[in-house]
Amino acid sequence: MNLDAMAGAMGSVQGLLGPFLLLNLLAFCLFGLDKTRARRGRWRVSERTLLTFAAVGGSIGAKIGQRAFRHKTTKQPFAFVLNAICMLHLALAVLLAMPSSRSWLQAVLAG
């Protein structure tokens, strides 16, 4: 990989950092909001919404929120699905960190 390509890749990673952090912060806050509303017997955030935020990139914030607020830790199949999303994101991160996997993934996506 030449220096221009590396600089372009770093720029794209830095450009995704802000939205990634925001998405994880929102997922974390949604778990806190849902726990508060559950305690007060009020309108709740749907499980689908919580899992959607996790699936589109907020799995770290969702998992931290689940633990910090002790919310939906034993509820099945919710806890299983959230753990599966986290494992999938972890596997994807490991694959993307390996240069040989990145080139394979680019070839697959390119068709």
C-alpha cells in the first residue's frame, strides 16, 4: 500500500470515528432511558430499537449500557441476540485489522 492510499484510508477512518462514537453514546443512553422508564412504569424503548442501534454499529455502547444499568441482562432471546451482534462486530474488527482479510473483503465486495 502506498503512502497516498494509507493517508486516504486514515482519513476515512477518522471521518467515521465521530459517527461511531455518537452511535455508541446513543445506544448507551437508550439503555439508560429504557431502564428509567421501566422503573417508572412508563412508555418503553422497543427491543427492536435497542438491537437496531447495536447492529448498525453501537454494540459497544449497547453492551456497556446493558451492564451499567443492569438492564435486560437475563431477558432471552434479547441478551443472546445482543451478544451475537457483539461477537459478529468483534470478528469483523479482527478481520479488518488483518491486511490479507482486508484485500479479500475488498475483492468480495467489488464482485
